[in-house]
Amino acid sequence: MNAKLLMWLLLPIAGLVVVGMLAFWVLSHLLGVLAYVLVGAVVVGGGVYLYGRARRALAPGTRTRLRLDAARETYEQQQRDR
């Protein structure tokens, strides 16, 4: 077999294998980074959501805020009476 023919047949196949391996490596790393970014976004979004819920629950005029204020006033009054 001629060396030139062998070169024209094997080099493109070897090139495709190398490019395929490189593409697989890059995609797997990009998807790994994407997974970490998604998990981070979910954690930050959950924290923001919980913070907003807690802030709204303790807003002026809510039942929880009124209970806390009444408890604080009772405690302060008991401390003054001592």
C-alpha cells in the first residue's frame, strides 16, 4: 500500500477521534460547571425567598409582629416592676 494513501485514509480518522475526544472533554466540563451554577442559583434563590417570607411575616400589623410586640412590652413591664 502506498504511504500517501495510508496517510490520506488514517489521518482524517485519527483527527476525528482527537476532535471527538476534545469535544467530549469540553462539553463534560461545561455541563459540570453549569450544574454547579444551577445549584448555586437554586440555593441563592431559596435564601432570597425565605428572607422575603420572614420579612413579610414580621412586617408591622401582622399577627406575629403584634404577638412579639406584646411579649416585649410584657417583659419590659415585668422588668420595671422589680
